Amino acid sequence: MDSKEVYDYILKIQSIAKIGLKYSTDPYAITNYTEINKLSLEMLEKFMEVKLDRPNYFSKDIYPTPNISVRTIILNEDKTKVLMVREVNSHTYSLPGGWADLYDSPSQTAINESIQEAGAVVEVVRLVGVTNRTPFKSNTSIPEYVIIFEAKLIGELHEHEYETDDVEWFSIDNLPQLSRKVSPGEIKRMINAAVSGETIFD
């Protein structure tokens, strides 16, 4: 394993620990994530021979920028239906997607989220666009850039993870009750752009 691989590996462990600390409610898990977070930071300091006590991504106390999320539009062959997932907590539907993980490319995030949330192995077809979501313009609590991809399904659907409890094809003209995380207008804009071959931004 070369130096870059070691560095990337430690950062991945650090990222997993931080995500666990952000979302876990189990006391045992929180204790473990705290220890992993501490150990991985110590490993990075030794590896890089620096003290990570200045503002950096580990504390997020840096120049404020939008968060990055990814959404994947998976259409059927004649582009009349779109694959959507139902969120366990809200029982509403959305496009497969989520926050981008450190050191994953945008397209890899799209592939990963499609597998995790929909059990869908996909091939990314093209970049549909990048939209700007703010608390002043859309139903979001923080500024966010959404990177949108069109992808095609490879083979059959497989088992998916715990964040979703249903995966269905819906007519693009008759969508189900949509998640409040992304407004109906935003989702329809994304899907219409994928169907028409349009590129959208802002």
C-alpha cells in the first residue's frame, strides 16, 4: 500500500466516524465512533507529521461553503417512468441520492447511493445539471448544491439498505407523494431535464 492509499484509507475511516457521530443515537456506537475519530486523527497527525489543530475540514470551521449532495435519475428504456425510493422516516418518495462522501467522485456517489437506497446497479449516462438550493429558495435548512445524474439500470433490482423501505417505477406524469427534502417543482425539473436531454443549472 503506497502513501496515497494509506492517506485515503485513514481519511475514509475518519469520514465514517464523523458520519456515525452525526447520525447515531446508540450510546455504544457513539463511544466507538468517538474512539475511531480520535485514533484516526492521531494516525493522520503521525502520517503527515503535522498537528491538525488549525481550522480544517475535520472541524468544518473554515470559510462557509454549500454542502454537496447527489441525486440520480434512473429512467426506463422509453423514458416514461422513473425509479423512486420511499424514505423510512417520512414514508414519502424521492430520487436515490444523498450527501457526497469525502474522496468519492460525484458519479461514484451516484452509483453508491443507487445501490444503497434502491438496490440498483447503474451506469451513469450523463450529467443532467447542478442546482443551487438555499433556505430562501427551497425547502432546505442549509445551502446546498445538488449534482444530478442520469443513469441506466443494469440487470435486476437487488436488496437495498435500511434508509428506504420501498422501490418503485412511477410514470413521470403521475409521481407519488414526494419527500419534503426536495420540492415537487425541483424533482419535476430534474426529471424533465433528463427526459429531454437538457442541462440545468442554478
